[in-house]
Amino acid sequence: LVSSGISSSSVENVRRNLDGHGFGGDSFKYHVGWFQDTLPTAEIGPIAMLRLDGDLSESTQVCLEHLFDHGVPGGCIILDDYPLVGSRKAWDEFCAAVGVKLEPVIACDTGADYFRIP
């Protein structure tokens, strides 16, 4: 996979943003790097809420391949970029490949779509 290089942020910036919203401290584990480089080796536990903001088809696909199976029943997946062609394509292809049909439960006014994990 080739990165577009258009979407990245430093860990310090992410920490500042979380701190600014009252989510600071040691509650988070950071995996620095591109999705395709960090997710295959990351230790991942159960996921109740998965919010993907990968912008591109490739990054969305990588996240789904490595994180979807960790979703807990009744949890949710929020695809920030679902209205974008690449993200929607990755979602549709992934769902077809694993044999699930999940339609948006909520279409947010920000453009993100919310899916319930069965």
C-alpha cells in the first residue's frame, strides 16, 4: 500500500486534543505509524466503539481487516468518511468478502455513518 501522505498527526497533537476534551492521562495506548504498518502487530482487545477516519479506500480496508473482528456484539462502527467513494468502496467490499450486510443506522450531519455490530 502506498500512503498519500495527506493525513497524519503527531502523538503530541493527538494527546493535546484528547486532553482538551477531558480524555487525558494513561487511558490510551498509541500506535505510531501508518495503519498498514502498525495494525498487523498491535495487541487489540474487544472494541465497543470503532471510529475509522482513514480517508482513503486502502487505509479503511486495512483498518477493517484488522479491527472488525474485535467488535463486540451491540457495539458500533463509525465510518467518518463513508460518503467518500473510497471509504464506501472499502466498506462494501469488506462486507461482501466476510458475508455481512450492515446498513447505516444513523447518517450523521458531519458525513459520518454509524453501523451497529450484530
